[in-house]
Amino acid sequence: MGREALQDNVDQSESALGDFLDAEGNVAIPDGVTLISHLDRNTRELGGAPAYRFLDYSREDAGSAIELTWTELGDRVRAVAGRLQQVTTPGERVAILAPQGLDYVVGFFAAIQAGCIAVPLFAPEFAGQAERLESVIADATPSVILTTSPAAESITTFLRKRPRSLRPRILAVDAVPDTVGDLFNPVHLATDDIAYLQYTSGSTRVPAGVEITHRAVCTNVAQMILAGGLDTDIRSVSWLPLHHDMGLVMIMFPALCGGHITLMSPQAFVRRPHRWIKALADEGAHGRTFAAAPNFAFALAAQRGRPAAGEALDLSNVAGLLNGSEPVTPTAVDQFVEAFAPYGLARSAIKPSYGMAEATLSVASIAPDAEPTAIFLDREALSAGRAVPVEPGAPNGVAHVSCGQMVRSQWGAIVDSEHGAELADGYIGEIWLHGNNIGGGYWGRDLETEQTFRNKLLVRLASGSHAEGAPHDGLWLRTGDLGVYLDGELYLTGRMKDLIIVDGRNHYPQDIEATVSESSRVVRSGYVAAFTVPADVLPHRPTNDSGERVVIVAERAAGAGRVEHAAVVADITAAVARRHAVAVADVRIVAAGSIDRTTSGKLARQACRASYLAELSSTSG
């Protein structure tokens, strides 16, 4: 698509979002606007047009489509909201623990329409997530859990661990007849009311519930439309879990703008990635479409989602594929484009992005007409807090993909957190954010809210400040992410809590993990965790050794079960020492699936570290 056509799309987006923009073109949500006010408008005006569709692959390989029109969606949401009003009072939390599907969508919007605070979670069908689910329910204290009839029994069993007085009431969304909608009483919702609690993925700590207001989510959807030059009624396709921020915001687009979304389960995508690709092409037959996914999904689709020989597939109408949630790799982008460019996919459709739950979702992305780009930064300079570009292929170069620019009406500064001072371009610091899309705080956690959401930027750059235009008395969100600006582009370099500091030098765990993945075919690429532990907890440590020492936990690749580990450990240790000048204190080769990951698929390094220390403790005990 040419630059003029792309500019037309941006102009059309601005025109269609007229009520969401002020005279200067800034995103400014008027008082009175809520998720439900727009949902009700769409129900009235769009009637029999399709709204939400779910592709069910559980019964047949080709999948069967289940669809709700706007009228049907409105009827179902009012009915469930009416039932909720019989057993709740406004402001109570209502958790959604339903399988991926249309009942989940209905339950989420019904909780908000009833005047409650929705808490999007997941059914206990997700293996290994019971502990997280228990902690979130204890934190949010929902009075009601919305689920489906088939899932109700497993949720009842799950809740039996809790004292009877602390067990929420369970309601099955699909068991509420539409006639209950006659009992619904409209509730006044304010733009700055909390719409839902978005629980963080918990990659570095216990999950916390981010308070997302109607203003925040409406702002962020508008920002995403403008950043991507998207149509307001654009069609989309998503397999992302609906309890995750990226998956949840995807269902906001139709609610706010009247578009259409096709959903499928994460399992359906992972088992056959081609299902996602085919759905994108199918929706593209009706006009421009877009989607979002974490980086691993692009690599998986390139490997296992290609069309069969002779299959007709047209991806020319894919307007944008947001690549976020985890570090974006040039390899995944290149593989995806190579796989699907023959079917009309434009390289510029891939949009490396940066987002987080505390900002509702979207923070930064590349321009509508931009293609993904990567630069190589000197490893030694990175360790010293500087971003120094080197030539591609340089022995000490580390690839970093650009995340583009901040979305409109959001400010992002690189900050020396200790002093609250903005850093110049080229210097690495913590990313701080300001804007109306930022959450209100963490539910029930005043101290954490103060530390994370209530920061003052004390010193701004005299020239070239990325905080220009933001109010001087405004509050800033500390993201915990490390980043740097170069030539107007934002690059992420890591997480502050994951940073490996050995002998006074900084190392980024993902950099060491990449070296480990490349060091041996026995290592399952992308399934490596690097972290530090105190030297005095390690067995066989040298006398008087102190400080932090590096530990590697790596999963075995398929077919590598019988390989002698000693040789693999030697290869890993040598590779890390050679490339990073770091001595590895311990290497553990574990079975596939052993390393903890968050619900969004990120490596949970701190959880892996905790498991490692617990194992050491039990062994020494």
C-alpha cells in the first residue's frame, strides 16, 4: 500500500474517532463514555449484523462457527447482568472463569453492565496454574464466579479448598434464560469508574490486579486504531487467552467501534497454527483485518502453519499483526514474512510493539507504513548502560528490534529511577509512562500503587525531552522495563528485576539465554532461563566465594533424551564464558515443559530461580 493510501487510512481513523479527539487531535475521552454506552449503541444500531464469532475445533477438525449478532449479544448480556443484580451490589467483583468462547465475552460485559467490577481469569483447565488462580481469587475476593455449565463442576471442586464462607457463588452464563433480561435495571457508570481488574502475568512477582477504568480502555483502543491507521470497524482474528491483556483488549474493538471479531482457543492455534492464518485470509475477504500475538506465535506459524500445496490463500488485506507481549526477534519476523509473503502478506503488516497490563495494553508500535527493523548494539556498552550501534554480524553485537514510537497521547521517558531524572537518547534506563491509558493502581495494594503509579519526573532534558507536553505535576508509571531511544525509535533491553549483575557488570538474561540456545543442539531453543543466586547457597563453591553467581536451567530438545549431559554442560559453560566473560556456576538440563512460564508465555525466571533454590534446600536438608 502506498504512503498516500496509508495517510488516507490514518485520516479516516481520526475522522471516525472524532468524539474521542480534542481540537488538537489528542485522545480525550468525553465524560459519560463507557464500554457499556458503546456496546448499547452498537446493539441498537447494528442489530442483526455479526458481532462475535467463535470457531470451535473441539468436535470437528474443520471447526464449527458459533456466532452472536449484536441483538443476540445485547439480549445475552442484559440477561446475565440482570441475574447478577439479584445476587450482587454495585462495586463487587465478578470473576470470569470460563473456557475460551462467546460465553466468556457475554460474562465479561455482563459483569460491567450490572455495575460490578469484572475480573477476567481462566478456568482451572490450564495445567500448572492452580496456585496463581488461588492467589488471584484471594486478592480480588469476587462474590460471584461466572462460568459455563460444562466447566461448573471443575470450578466447584477447585473452590472446595476455600472455607465455605469465602467461596463465591457460581453462575453458569449459558444457563441464564434471555427472559431474565426483563429484570435488568440500568446502572449509572462513570467514565472514571473501574471497569475491570487486569491481573498481571506474574513474570517477576505475585500477580496484582491493575485497575482499568472505562477512560483507560477507551483511550487505549483509540490509541491503537490511530497508531495502526486502522478502520474503526475493522475485522480481527484472535486466539489469545481472554484473561490476558492482549486477548482481552482485542474484544474491546467491536464493543467500542462496532466491528467483528473471530475467536478461537489458544489450544486450537498451538495444535494447528494454520487455523489462525486461514481465518485471517477468510476475514480479509470482507476488507482489512488485523490481529495480535506474542513473538513465539509468529515463529510457530512459520514452521507449522504454512498452507498445503495448491491451497488458495490471500493475505493481502492483513493491515496489521501486532507482535508483542515478549521480546520480538528478527528471526521470527523474517521467518513469518518468508512463509507468507507468497500469499500477499506485506512485510509492513508485521508491527513489533511494546505493551503492558499497567498501561491497559498498548504503549508503542512502529508506524503504519513502516517495516520491522533491527539494529545491533555493542554488548560491552550495554553492560555499561549505553546503546552503541555496531555493524550487523559484529562479534560483540546484540540484535534489538525497534518498537517504534509511543502511541498518541502517551508519553514515555527513559529515566534514571534513583534520581527521577530523564536520560538522553543513547542511555539505558527505566521506561516511565504517562497518559490516560494508564491504570489507576493495583487493587488493594496502596504501597505498591504508590511506588509504581505515583512517581514524579523531577528532571527533564532541556532539549529533546520525550516528556515534552506532559504536565509537569503529572504522575508517571514505573514500568520495570529497561529501554533506550535511538534516532527516535524505542528499543527494549530487558527487565530490571531480571538483570544479571556479576562482579559489578550488567548482563541481560535473554542475551545469555540466546548464547545457551546456540551452544548445543541438545538445548531446546527459547526454553532457557538464566538467573543469579547467592554464591553461599551453591554446593562445591570455592572457599571465600561471595556475591551472585550465574545459574542456567535449559530444557532438552526433542530427541535429545539420551545425550550425555556432561558434554552439553561443558559446551554451555564455554560458550557463555567466551561471549559474555561470565563464569557459570551451575547448569541444569531438564525435561521439556519443566521451566515455569507466565500465562502469557513469558519465561518466569524468578519462579524458576525459586524452584532451583527450593531444590537445593531440600537436597542439603
